[in-house]
Amino acid sequence: MRCLVLSDIHANLAALEAVLEHARHHHARFDAVWCLGDVVGYGPDPNECVERIRGLTASGEPNICLLGNHDWAVLDERITEAFNDIAAFAVRWTRQALTAENLDYLRTLSPTAQHGDYSLAHASLREPIWEYILTAAIAAENFALMRTTRALVGHTHVPAVFVWDTSAQRARAFALSPGMTLRLNPAHRFILNPGSVGQPRDGDPRAAYTVLDIEAGLWTQYRVEYPIARTQEKMRAQDFPLILVERLAHGY
Ligand code: ZN
């Protein structure tokens, strides 16, 4: 089964369209789309992105779309209060922009899912909505909770691979260069993060996504250029905070 793995689209339609076009061009066919959450928040196109992801995943298994912390905050003002001012602005703007039908769709989502030997969570297994797995030490604590040999997470907006080293009893982190494929050794356990489609934070402003071939055990990282200025113009037109507009060009 070949899966298109997306995360943290954050209402950036130009980035999402570029990813879908690139994926179609290189792979022609997918058996499933797995979206790891945060379809909305930060960006100017929440309805368009929700509708695109709904179209790709609404038929259910094997397609999956998780609930992210921003998606959740849009549904519940009490959650929004935990956000910093800039993120909270984006959440409140998104709440009034979304149609009732798209809000209802977000209400159907869950922050975790499982498919065979793959555990999926927006953020982490320990804290599915909030924890950032940014270091091998945090990954190690999550490996201890894993009931499957593979976990997929988003939330950090940084593509990452963590592998559990059984002999040393510790987790190791490494980065996969764009275009590179990692062979998922069946003897090892992995926590994998595809990075963010709509707001990368690893210093590379290109949209990130991965393709997972489950039977072959292959995880391929991609980065795709997209018209960042198109998204930024829409944000300026809606008086979004400048930092949200500018960060897209820098990938932070
Ligand atoms: Zn996010």
C-alpha cells in the first residue's frame, strides 16, 4: 500500500496544491492519503484546504485525517486561550472564516489512529495533541509507549526520523535529505515525521511531504517549491500579523 503522508497544511492552499501536483506527477497513484492534522490555522485558505482534504480522505479507511491542536482550538475557545497571541489571532480568524459544514467535518476528527503496525498521532503517542518530538530523548520516552513498530507524527513542522537502537537502548535522530528514501529495517522501530506542507520550520521554505510504501518499507522525503507570495498576499489582504506572513519565506 502506497500512502501519501501530509501534515500541518495550515490553510496554505498554494503549498497543498503544489504537493498534490508533485505527488501525482511522481507517483500517479496512491492507495491512501494520511493527513496528520492541523489542516487549518495560520494560513488564509481554511475552507479550500479542508475541502481538498475532505475530498481525499472522506471515504474513510484506508484514508485517515487526524485532528491537530489548531483544528481543535478552532472548535473550542477554551483551547485557544492556551495559544500565544499570534496563533490565537489565526485561530479566531479561522473560526469565523470556516463554513458550518467544514467546522462539522473538523468535529469528526480524532488526534490518533492506527493502521496495522502504524500508530498515527498529530503530536506524540504520549500527548497526541501537544507534545513536540524534537529530540532523541523525547522520542525515547515515546518509544517506551509504542505498541506498534512504527509511529507517524507531525506538529513540529520539521521532517525527522527517530530510530530505536535496541543494543544501546536509546533513540537516535537523523535527517533525511529531500528526494532520499529510507528503508525501514523490519528489525528496528521508527518514529517518522513528514514535516509541514504549509509552514515548514527547518529553515527550508519549500513544502514538505513524504510517500510511504508499507509493504516495501520505504519512506521517501520530498520538498516542493510553491508560490509563497500568493499565500502571503492573501494574508496581507486579511491583515494577518506580519510575522506569520514573513515566516513562510524563511521556513521558520
Ligand atoms: Zn501545526
